[in-house]
Amino acid sequence: MLHDHYTYRVTWSAEDEEFVGRCAEFSLLSWLAATPDEAFAGIRALVSDCVADMEAEGEPLPEPLADRSYSGRFVVRVPPETHRALAIKAAEEGVSLNRLVSARLANDPAV
């Protein structure tokens, strides 16, 4: 089933005081529940229903992130001052700018 390939995440919502289940490919959908397991089951069921509705209407489905291929390349625009500071830091560390930025992104818990 296609909805099994989608990217799901369950986090705590301090605002709602419940767990919230989300699906990256369907960013407008969410499911609140008292437990992480219930939030996960709820968002999966909701996405499954949406997929069935979209298929019935002949609408295109979002491609699962896990099934996409990635080149490993993307362009990021930063202010000139940031570019300069990163280039200096890379030179000081004796690495390329690409290696410095890749290492920093890999070590960032937000990524």
C-alpha cells in the first residue's frame, strides 16, 4: 500500500497537551491523541482515507519521500557576510566550503 511508504512522525504538542501525528507528504493533515501509538495509528488511517479519496477522484498522489531519488545537490542562498565567514572557517580548517557545510548540516539535530 502506497500510504505505508509515506513519512510519519509523532511529537508532543505542549499547546494541545496531546501527541500529534503528522505525515510529511500531507503537511496539512494531523491527528491528536493521548498516546504516541494512537497518534501514529490515527494519522496513518487519515492518510489512508485521503489516498483512497484521491484515487477515487483521479487526483495525483504525492510521491513518498522514501521513494524519491536525490542527487545530493541543492543550492542555498545566504547573505554575502555568511558566505565569507563560512569560506574563512573552511580555509582555517583546511577543508572545502562544501565539506564544512555538509559536516555542519549532518551534525545539526534540527535536520
